[in-house]
Amino acid sequence: MSLKRAHSPSSPQTSIYQSSTITDQNSHFTAVFSPTIPPKTLQSRKEFETATHRILAWRRPSRQKTLSGDKPLYETGHDEDGEKWAGSRLVNVLKDLDVVGAVCVARWYGGVNIGPVRFTHIESVAKEAIWKFRDEEREMISREAGKRRKAEEEREKSVLIASLKERDENIAALRGLLAEKKARLEGGKVGPATPVREVGYEKMGLEALRRVDKARDKTVGFILKEMDRVDEELKALEAFDDVDEDALKEAEEKEKTDGATMLNPNMAARSTPKQEVKAFDDVDEEALQEVAEQETNGETSPTLKQEDNAFDDVDEEAMKEVEEQERTNGAAGPKPATPSTPKQGDKT
């Protein structure tokens, strides 16, 4: 089985992480870990030449893949170097910590058998070496993330600066349009345009640029709202002017019509009160002339003659009725008075 593996671009080939030394009854244990150095190279380090045992284990990605392809496979191996069962324990340490690389534990025997505790010491120094690698790996990942974040912030900052400069020009143009509309509404003159003030956006931080960007959004929204309001007022004013102009035209037409009627009375649609009085006088005058002619000729109007006859008949009937009443009263004479019947309580 080949122990060669591709070098990781994020970790240098010479990266080695060494644990502290554990001493137990003159037996010494120390470990080294490397994610890139080949296992045999790590095992043959010069400082391990005098060690009694150099226990080695490795774990690397496999060329084979699962049927689903979503779970990576790893190849593992070990070299116990005379320390029975120690190699498999180191393989389990690599699996439990989920790392790829090689770990080697060197033991110098002190002449006294210490029993199974030696496996605990072997695992402890191996884990310590791997944890040092993990700590540095996290720091390296954090540094790389910081670099990426800084690069992204610089890109965002440059985009915001360009956008804000362009937006300042747009805001100046919108303010000019708003000033023109207000001048039309108030009947005044447009004042001089306010020059665009240069802002040092390059000296601002990213958070400050973000706040300014939000403020510019609110400014644009306010100007557009004001323009809509002024437009509505201009429309209302134009509508009022149109109605006023129509009323003036109607009044002028009426004045022209009235003037023409006074100059030509025959154009009037109906008779005036003066004309009605004149017509009544004409009718009355004709009736008086007719009565005068009848009196001159000794004639009486048939209507008047009938009224006189009817009055005479009524008068004659009234006289007859009065005479009949007087005769009746004279024949009867005065009527004797009727004595009153005395009441029971009166004296006789």
C-alpha cells in the first residue's frame, strides 16, 4: 500500500505539530502529527531514532467512492513497531477526531512494565498533537475568512462610493425640477441651482456608507413625493383657470345678446310690461267708445238692459212682501200677555 498523498495547498509540507511529553516510571511518551508529511517520513524523524517504539497510523481520502457519491471514503493503516494493539488505537483516534494525515507516537521504555495505562498515554499525546493542528487550522481558516471578508467589504465600499456620487447628481437634478414646478405654482422665478457638494466618501467606513445610502433613499423618496403633490396642485389650478375662462366667455356672450335685444325690440322672445299696459289701455278705450256710441244713439247695451230688468223684478217682489207682512200684523192686533203661574213658595 502506497503511503504517498497529494500535498494540501492550505498546509505547508513541513507542518508538524508535536505534543508535550508524558513520563510514567521512566517511560516517556511524545507524539507528532502532520496533515501533509508522508507517514514513513514522519516515523523516521531524527529525534525518534533512540525511541524503543515508534507507533505510526495514517488516514487519507480514498480514490473509491460510495454508490451515492455523497459520502467520502478514507484509507487507513498503521505500524505498531512492536507495541501490540497500539497501532489500531491510533487509527481510532484519527477517525474520532475526523482528521486526515499521519500521527507517530514515540515511547522510550524505562525498564518497568506499566501495564495498560501505556495505551492511555499513547492516545493522550496523539490527541494533543492533533488538537494543536486543529487550533492552528481554525486560526488559519479565520484569517482566510477575514481576508475574504475584507476583500468583499472593499468591493462593496467601492460600489457604494460610485453609487452615492451618482445619486448625489440625481438628487440635485430632482431638486431643480421641484424648484421649477413650485415656481410655476407660485408664479415666481426659479432661483439659482444649488451646486453639488463634494463628499469625502473614500474616508468613510462601510457602515457609515451604508447609513448614508439609506439616507439618500429617503431623500429621493421625499423629493418624488413633493413633486407629485405640486403636480396635483398644478392640475387643480389649470382646471380652475379653464372653468373661469368658460364663465367669462359665457358672460361676454350674454352681454352681446342683451345689447342686441335693446337695439332691436322685435328680437325679444316675450312682451315687456310696458307693452302689456299699452294693450290693456287699448282694450279699455275701445269699450268706452262703444258705450258712448250706444248712448248717443239712444241704445242700451243688451247686457246692461238685462241687468236693469232683473234688478227691477227683485225690487218689486220685495215691496209686495213688506205690504203683506203689514196687513197680517194689523188684522191680528196686539197679542194679550199671558199671566205667569205663581211658584209654591210665593205668597198670594
